[in-house]
Amino acid sequence: MNNKPIKVFLADDHVMVREGLAALLAREPDIEVVGQDGHGLTVAKSALECQPDVVVLDIMMPGINGLDICRQLTRKTKKVYVLILTMYDDEQFIIRALEYGASGYLLKEAASDQLATAVRAVARGELYLGPGIPRHVLESLGRGRTDPYEDLTTRERQVLQLVAEGKTSRDVAEVLNLAVKTVDTHRSNLMRKLNIHDQTALVKFAIRKGIVTAR
């Protein structure tokens, strides 16, 4: 690394969490928080505009989840490293995060000094797995599991999450600035790809995948 501070962007839907993380990182002379966002649908755009070195990203976000945001970011640029910071230690989340290009995975229950350590590690281009993350998950990467969710486009993933959050097609159209007919087409396509035929099954799938949480 050069003498410039590591530029960090914070993405978490809780304002108090973001402010707490920003305060923690502000103590570090070699780290600078350059931006933050709390809504999944705007995180990728906001982050890229700030040109950070590292995006610290939660998994559960409204609009589109953090794992799919990670996928968007790493597909759009190779200049940003993603560090997942979450309360979820489920192995399927860890595996998907790493397969989507995340450079680190840290649990929120970790000691506060672990955050700066993790940021520095991923900024150096290293893979960082925080305390409590089993190393054997690395053996599961790239095993070619057939998951129909991976066939969904970014727009279909957005529609899926918003529908699973309980929004109507009209609501989704307003959020995504699309025509209702276009939303219905995306909805039909994603349900066909997932072999799901009703709203209840769609919500259950989204909960199982960690896209939304059970109410």
C-alpha cells in the first residue's frame, strides 16, 4: 500500500450501525470513510461514485440484498474490494459471498478492532475470513452446484426481493421506475426459471435463500 489512506464505503440499512462503524474507523489514521448508504437499490451506484478501495457491506438490505450487491460491484469493477460485515454465519451465505467476489467475511459479533484489520487485509488484496468463519468453506467454492437462482438477472433478483418483501407489481414498478407490465414480465420469467408457481412458494424460497427474513 502507498501512504494514501484506505478509502472505505459503508453499506448497512441501520443508520446507527453505519455511524458506529464510521466512528470506529475514524480512529484509524490510515483509513478514511468516504461515503455510506442504507438502501440496497442505490448502494452500488453510490459506492462507485465515491471510488472507495473497500466497500463494507451488510447482507440484509432493503430492495436488493448485500450478496447480490456484491455481485454487481465485482462485475462492474475490479478496483473495489468487498468486505461482508454481517450477523449471519450460515455457510451458504459465506460461500455465495466468496463466489460473488467478496474478499472478506466478518461477523458483527467480532471484536471492534477486527474491522480495521479486515479492511486493511482486503485492501492489500488478501482474502480475510474473520473469527468464527470455518476455513473449510473454501473447499466448497466452485463445485458447480446447480442453483436456478444463479440464472436470474440482476433485475429479476431485484423484483424477486421486492415481491418477497410484500410489494405489489405496482409498488415494484414505482420503486424500480418500470412499467407494471415490465415488472409482471420479470416476475413471470423469474418464477419460470425457479420453477415456482405461487406467491407463498416465492416468499418461502426468498427466506430460504436469505434474501428476506421471516416476518
